[in-house]
Amino acid sequence: MEPTPEQSPHHAYPDHWEADVVLRDGGTARIRPITTDDAERLVSFYEQVSDESKYYRFFAPYPRLSDRDVHRFTHHDYVDRVGLAVTIGGEFIGTVRYDRINDQGRPASAPADEAEVAFLVQDAHQGRGVASALLEHIAAVARERGIRRFAAEVLPANNKMIKVFRDGGYTQRRSFEDGSVHLTLDLEPTEKSLAVQRGREQRAEARSVQRLLAPGSVAVIGTGRTPGGVGRTVLRNLLASGYTGRTYAVNRAFDEGLATLDGVPAHRSLGEIDEQVDLAVIAVPAHRVPEAVADCGEHGVQGLVVLSAGYAERGAEGRELQRELVRQARSYGMRIIGPNAFGIINTAESVRLNASLAPESPARGRIGLFTQSGAIGIALLSGLHRRGAGLSSFISAGNRADVSGNDFLQYSFEDPDTDVALLYLESLGNPRKFNRLARRTAAVKPVVVVKGARHSGSTPPGHAVPVSRIPDATVSALMRQAGVIRVDTVTEMVDAGLLLAGQPLPAGPRVAILGNSESLGLLTYDACLAEGLRPRPPIDLTTAASPQDFRDALAEALADGTCDAVIVTAIPWVGENGEAETGDGQVLAAALHKAVAGGSAKPVAVVHVEIGGLAEALAAASSTAAPRPRTVTPAADRPRAATTLPTGPDRGTAPATPAAPEAPTTPPTGPGPGSPADPQPGPAPDAATGPGRIPAYPAAERAVRALAEAVKYAQWRRQAAVPGKIPEFLDDTIDEPGAAALIEAQLATAPDPRGRPLTHDEARELLGRYGITVRPTLPAPDPEAAVAAATRLGYPVALKTTAPHLRHRADLGGVRLDIADEEALRRAYGELTDLLGKPAELLPVVQAMAPRGVDTVVRASIDAAAGAVLSFGLAGAPSELLGDTAHRLVPTTDRDAAELIRSIRAAPVLFGWRGSDPVDTAALEELLLRLSRLVDDHPEVVSVALEPVVVAPHGLTVLGASVRLAPPPVRSDLGPRRLPNY
């Protein structure tokens, strides 16, 4: 007799299977286990399925479910019989079920590892990716329950279902039996299935952001009846931006006779609007938001921008309100920006959306901007607008309860209107995913990040993020590994962003400097050296230089194959009467543009000191230059025609918002080849952030810092084009199954379920399985034991203390080296105990001497949020006192390992500093690769420290090792797609 759920030992409801997912069209849905309470929902769902879909599911006409069917499909033991449903608004739109079977295809229990699977999706929701999402989740559930294969019978005409199985990326076998297609899927994830899953995730999440930024209609809920207030301000800004869609004002307090407000239809509720509303901007008090969200969900709104405050930034009660807000919105399939948001902007000509509190919509440009802070967003918008720089899109996420920086990266990756992505982040909700998305995006366009709240030690109010123990310096290193340009301030972010958006990437670090001030040239030269660039001696054009001299010198530098970038420095001209001449800024700007128009694809930046009109002229000067390539490889070039920034009163004043820190001005070029000379009707031209715009900076160090970031990013792009590899030779010297057996046995005997540290011998054995040899140590509790140990190991030996407070502290006298014989050993033992304490306190050991070399330290650890991290530095003061340690994410490639040892400041010590012998860095790189492979293969190895690792001119010696094992942390990035549960 088949056990009932109540009798099953595994009948507890598996709430960890619940998940919110983004579907193909950008809407959200909830996946959860089917329960006995779902009978009515199941019947209602089935009634809405077409006869054709029912036939495909049951291979025969099946107009309705019997009571027995309903009982069968709603009663599961969550082990051998599992059903999942996709819900929107609490109602089923799709289901999937598996039943464990034996070799004969009959119902079975474990250890049978095959299950029959079947799907059913409402016709109205087919094509949204519902079945694909269900397959990912039911496969993960099956693996958790010990099922390794799915079997499915599909009618040949059911092409949609066959495609779901075929496109999943799993290893599969197909045959035609008894008039149906028999499919067998191996559920073990493959590189292809993971790539398919992440590709679907990218497209769905990008689409969800695109739906928010390009709605066909917008309703502002909470529009005030009188001027002023948040809602009325947003409505005013929407109208002022020239939004191309339909706009509605909604307020339940409107008089019944009010038909319009500010020229748009006014309604008391969404239900009064006859047409579809795509986006709702909610600007009502927090206690009224649930009512507004319900109204939106019931009337098919696709997304929300919640400006209302009073949520997690107010404490525990507010956090619960925020969680409920997200749950409520997602239950209707809606995504949220906010709460406590500043708003969103999309400058595309086909949209022209300013659903924010910014009174002036920025000009159209090629920069996408995401910020978690409304104040920073206000400052950046104001500063960018004042300098004539434009944006493609802007999102101020506020408390970032749903839409996050990761979603923005997904959108920016494929947005053709965005060339550079700028992000101000105060927290990383999913660091693993952020690094993955940033690496992919940075391979095609720059990603510039400012990370706030770096040293506060606490999560910003309103943000829910996983706990991470890794320091900020490690986070920065991991971002660099992913190609992210991380800067410290918003000023630096704008400086770098405008250079990257307006200029091609440099081919190298060689910089030409020219100008009419020797002193300013020298300051620029020094700044270049400080940033690791290779400047040529500055060319002093003298204070008598004319704009034509500047043009000739710049053209010559651009044509010179020995430089990769040019920085032009300029100070005001002084007339015969000692006063600065006016009007020369415009002339100089025109001259520089003419030089650039005929030059090669090299970045140019201008450093100017109080030249009247130069910045403005650079922002308005035109060029006949064709757009120049912006990327370092021709395959990635995306040239565009340059356009001219319009003038007029709407472009000549900054918005009445707090100003951002001063950042550079970038000039637009004029019409590109084939464009009309005079402005013509059509799309609004881009602002000063397109190809050919020359960024201007008020200080040399700011221009140089921006250029240095571009140089490092360009180098990363070149290297990323040919990714590193994990050497095949490692496979021949690694015993992965043996290591797995050791780990399983050692964890089985751990008294603490959280794991345990390994003894020295256990650590040596485990590391040895991966070809990492640790030099043995023998305990020396007394002089006789020390002598016996030395005799066994062979002289010369080292005598060391291993007490925690003295470990690796040679400076305290706890290490005696090059002990040549028994007499010297006994003397050293006596001196050690006389100086530092009794042997029982010191825990002395004896170890054979290693060849002389450079002492280094290699570590690997698993952070629950960021993943496995490999670290390297020189032992002692460089790493412990100065923090000179480099980091890379695991798995580490051969290129990562080579870069790791070369990226510390003390790296010259390894390569023959001051005449010393270079050490065997190849052996060191191999050690790093082996350790990376160990922690990647076995996530139970949560911490490894190899210290010291003595690297000699030939070979290396690992003198000490500590290893900790623990149950592996949950890898959310390897499971099926799901939105974070805040």
C-alpha cells in the first residue's frame, strides 16, 4: 500500500523549494510545492487549459479531473512523489510532477534513481518560459532526493514540450516507442545546462528592467491635488521630459468631477482606467502602499517604482513591511524599484521617461547610471547635467528590496544605447553573481563602481545582504579580477566614465604630454608616474603657443607610434597688458578637435587651468571626425555617428538639486559623415558622452587617474579575450576520489557538526592527494625527543615553537635554524625554554631545514557570500603589517596564478631584487593551481593556510599547513534561477 503524506517520514513541507523567478517576458512568478490545500486551485487551473494541451498531457481527451485525480495530484510525500506549481496572484499557471519509478517503470522508492516527469502550462502563459523554469526547479528537487534521471513520454506533435527538454542543456537520449517520443534526461548539471540557465536568466532579468524603463503607459499613484508634493512633482517631470507614452494621475481623494490634472487624465483608482497601465509610480504614505500595490496587481500593472519611505531604513518593523511589500508585488508578477527610491530615467528618443524627482531630465548620452543612494543620485544627475554630459538610463534603487545592481548589469550588457555602466553601490546582495555578471559585461563595455559603506562594518539601513567576512581590500581585488573599474569617489567615477564613454581605449601605458605650461606639464608627468603610466618627457609649447601650435603638436603626437594616449595641458594666455585674454578657449577647443579629427584612435584628455570658455567650447565644439573605434579588438568595435548637443534655455541651467563634486566636461563633436550640417527634426542628439568627445579636467591628477583606469581596463580586455586555462598536467597527479574519501571520514568523526581543524598529519595526507608536499615535523616535548627527531630527519634541522601566540614569530626567538648537530640542538633547546617558557607551553617541534629562499604565505578560504578566494603574499610584515596581499576567485587559471604573484607590491623580491637570485615562480604558480583545484573540487575544505612556503631558486618547500573542514555552504549560484528572498 502506498504511504500517505502523513505516514511518510519525509512529509514535512519543504519551504526551501519555494522561489520567485523572472520569466522570459520580464514578469515574475512564484514556484512552490503543491499541497493538499491546492485542490480548488488545481481544478480551476485545469479548467483554463485548452483541450489540445490536455490531450498532449494525457495522450487522450481528458476534459476534467476526477476527484481521484485531484487527490493524487495534490497529495505528495515530497520524496518519491513531488509536484510543483507556478503561481501568479495566488493562482496556478503551470504545474510539474515527478513519480519515482523502477527499471520496469512502476512506482518505486529509493534507491531507485529514475522518475517519470510531466508538465502542464496554461495556454495563455505558454511561451513565457514557465516550463523551462519548472524543469530547472524540479530537476534540483529530484537531485536533492537522490534521483539522477528523468523519463518523459511526449507525443510527436507536442513540439513545444520536446523543445523544452531539448534546449535544457542536460545530457539526453531519445527514442520513438509506441507512437510517442521517449526522452531520458541525466540530471547532473553540465557546462551546457549551466550556460543555458544563465543565458535565460540574463535575458529574463534584462527584460524585466527594460519593461520598467520603457513602459507604454505610466500612472502616478498619489498625485497631489495642489502643486508640490512627491507625486505631483513626478507627474510634472514626466510631462516636462516629453514622455512618449500615456500618463495618468491617480489619487483616491480626487473629486469625482475631476477629469484632468495638468492636462492628463485623473482617476480615483486604476480600475477607472480603460487601458493597460505598464508602470505605476507609487507616492503615498507607507501604510497605504499595500492597497495601491493590490490595485496595481489586480489591473495588470507590470512594474512599480515605490518612492514612499518608512521601510527598512526605519528599523525592524520597517524591514518586515518591506519584505511584505516584495512578497505582495511578486505574487502579482511585478518587480519593484525601491522603496525609498528617487526614481528612474530613460532618455531614449522613443521613450523620454523621467519618472523621478529630478526636475531636469539629463540629455541623451551613452552612460547608464545605477545608484543605491538618492542623495548620490541627485548629485550625479546635477553634476552630469551641468557639464553637458548625458545618460542612456538612470535607476535610483533606494532600499534595493528587489531590482538591484545585478539586474542593472543584466540590462546594461545588452542595451545598445549604453556604452559605459556606472554603479554606486552600498551593498552587494549576491557577490558571486555580481562578479560573474560584471566579468561578462566588462568584456564588452566598461563597468565603473564606487562602493560606499566600505569600512562601516554594518549593512546600510534598508539593505538585506548575506554576511561576508572578507575585507574590503579583498572585495576590491576580486572586482579587478572581474574587469570592474573600482574607484573611491563619485568624482573619480564620473572622471573615468566620461573618458571611457567619449574616447577609445588606449593600446598601452605610454603617454605623451604637451602644453603651454612647463610646470603643469611636470605635474602631469609626476602624476603619470604615480599611477604606473609611462609618460614621455613633456613637450613645452611655451606660453606663446597659439591654438595652431596646439593643433600641430597634438596631431604629431597622435601620429606618433611610440605613444598610446595624449594629455594636453593648457593655461590662459596673457596679453601685453598682463590680463588674461578672452575668447581663446573657443579657438583652442576648435583647434584640438581638428587635430583629433585627423589623428589615430588614441584617447585624448585636456587639463586646463581657468581658461575662460574652454570647457564650454569643448562641450559645444564640433568635429568632422568619423566615430573612432572604442575597443581594443576590432571585433568589439561599435562605431556610431557623432551628433551635436542642442543649445537653449533648457540646456543652459543646472537642476535645482545639490551639486556633485566637480568633474570634467566633455565636448560633443559635430555631425558625423553624411549628416546634415544644420539641426534637423528627429531623435534628440547625444550629449557630451559619445565617440570623439574630449574630456576636460581641472586638475592633472584627475585626468591621469581616469586615464590610468582606462589603461588597466584595456589591458584586462586584451587578456580576457584569450582566457587562461587550468593545466591538464594537474589531472595526472591529483587523487580526487582519495581526497573525497579522506574528507568524508574526517567529517564523520568530527564532534562538532560545524566541522573541525585537521591535525598536522591529517592535513599533510589530504594535501598530498593534490600533489602538495608538506615537510614533516616531529614533536619535541623534551631534549631527548628533539635529538631523536633530528636523527630521524637528518641534520641540519630547525627547532620551532608551535604555541599559537608564538607561531610564525621568528622575531620573538621562537625559531632556531641551521642546527648542525646534537650538541647545538640541545643548547638551542635549553635557550628556547629558558627564554620563552616550559616545553608544555611552547609545543616545540623539529623539522628538516629547507633550501634558502623567499618566505611566502598561500591561503584559501570559502566566504559564504563571495565564494572561494585564493590569497598570496610574502610572509611576515609585508602581508601582516602592510596588507600586501593579492586575491583571486577560485577556480584559478594559469593566468590568474601568474598575475596573483606579480600583483603584490613586494613582487620584485621574487624576481631578483637588488641582485638577489630570482626564485622558482613556476613552482609557486603550480602550487597555487593545485590549492585552487583542491578547494574547488571539495567545498568542504573551507580554509587552508600554507605558511611559510619557502620559494627557492629551484623548487619550493611548504613548511607549515593548517586545514579546516566543514559542511559546505549552500551554493545559490549553482542552483535553479531564483530571485533573492529578502
